[in-house]
Amino acid sequence: TGDPEVSFPQRSSDEDGAAPAANSSADADAFPVTLESTYGEATIEEEPERIVTLGVDGDNVAALGVAPIAVQKMTWGGNAAGSTDWFDAALAEIDGAEAPELLDVTDAVPTDQIIGLEPDVVIATNSGLTQDDFDKLTAAGIPVVAHPGVQWGTTWEQSMEMTGQALGRTEAADEIIAETKADIEATAEENPEIVGASFIWAFFDPTDLSNVGVYTTVDNRPAILEELGMVSPPIVEQGGTEAFFFNVSAERAAELDADVILAYGTTAEESEQLLQEPVLQQIPPVANGNYVITLEPNDTLGFSFPSVLGIPYALDHFIPEVAAAIGGEPQVY
């Protein structure tokens, strides 16, 4: 990503009982606090010190000046260490912070590993946590702050608000939210081409072009683009509000009309070949050269797994590419 590599002292088993570092303190009278989620309540009696996070709530915790003891490993879009440069940079600002344990959720949430860490709270406001995971962790006496709506549908603002409440730092969380919203507004002003432009965030499967995947506005990617002033066309609205993704059959490809279409790719060569497929050439923004195919998942990670640390990176690295594509300069990068 171009940022300098940051290293931290490794957390040893002998130190697991020690309180992690923090550069901030909880608000007065912040506890006890009870947070509601889809799976149930989490009551936190006193300021938590041993904090485990799933999704990218580790970003939100670090942004509040607190070092989590374990975070989800970023197996997609992260850096070589399984983290992100923006999380590492925030952690480096916390005096005495150690490298958190990484939780691999590729197959499932490692509930036994989490229980073994004896956390004071698990924060998972936008993650793959299931009801069974929630029940197992709470049965072990661990408060779990899960998502408040549909899975993967928590907005970045909600995640930050809930993390602030869980850590007793609501005032600091509100300030960070305001700063992030100001970043979003400034990016829209710097890229006026995107304001009012319609978009589709799609998924192309090179092995099966019988359908085109489309992310709905439940997903954070389209949701953040709408915060920037972009708009979803009617076909996206047809996806509803219950799922973050739906398929459009190849026969309806021409209906995927928008000012720009966005998608992921693996290599530039494969992407260029894919874009020439007859099915995809029926999609107006593909045929017209108004597309962004990103080969750098790191550039959009701040939108797909949004946090107050990742969003600014995505604003700087991805939105200028979107603006260029709307202006007729197709982007495969």
C-alpha cells in the first residue's frame, strides 16, 4: 500500500492477564450499559479492558485509543500480516500497544479460541457472527455486541456508535463520526462528477455468465456511495432490503443501466477479456466504457468492511477512479 510497515511487541501468554494499553478513558457514569442486537442483549457492567473484535470493529476500538487483545484476521484486502495499514497506524499511536491475536474466521467464528482469551466483551457489530456463536459466547459469561439488523448490514455510523457505547466513549465516538462525515462531504466536493451519478456495484463470475451479481443498498458499498451523493438505479432497488446481494439473469443484462458500473477483477488481462464477452457488452456502462474494475481489494476494503479508519483510505484511492470512469475513462487497475 506504500505505507511504512509497523511492528508491535508480540502478546505473550504470560501477559494475557494484564490490561491492554489505552490512550483514552471512559466517560463518567458510562456503565453499566446494555446494547440490543438481533441476537439478544449485551450488558457491560464496567469499563472493559480485554476486548475482542470481529469484522473491522478492531478499527473502531483503536480509533477510540484502545488496544484490542484479538481482532479478525483480514484474509481479503489486508496486508501481508493479516491486518491493515490503517489499523496498524492507529495501534502504533497507543502507548504500549501489543500485536493483537488474529482470529481466522475462514471456516467459522473460532468461539473456543475467543472464550480461551477470557475477554470482557466481544464487539461484532458488522460480522459473520451467528446466533449459535452469540449463544455460546454469552453462555460462557461474555457480553457480545452483535449486529442490530441484518447480517453484514450495519452502517459504519452504527458500528462506531455501538463501539463507543460498549467502551464508554460515546462522546469520542460522536466526534470521530463527525470527522468521517466531513471527509465524505469533502470527497464529494473534490469529485463533483460523482454527485447525482447513478451506479451499479456488480460481481462478474468468469466461470458463469448466466447471471450478474448486484449488491443492494443494504450492503455498505452502495450505502457509502449514496452518502457521497451517488444514486442507485431502479434495478438495484428491485433487490429489496432483506439481502445485500441478488442475481440478475443474463437475459436482463441490458437493464443494468447506470452512469458507471463497478466490479472486482483478478488480473488486468482476464478483466479485459471478460469485458468483451457478449453478455457483458449488453450492459450499457460496460459498452460505453464507464466502468471501474479494481484489482486492488485494499482500495475498497474501507467500503466493503467499513470503519472510520478504512473509509478515508477508500475515499482517497477509489473515488477518483470512479469519477474518471463517469467521465468516460474506463479504469482497470
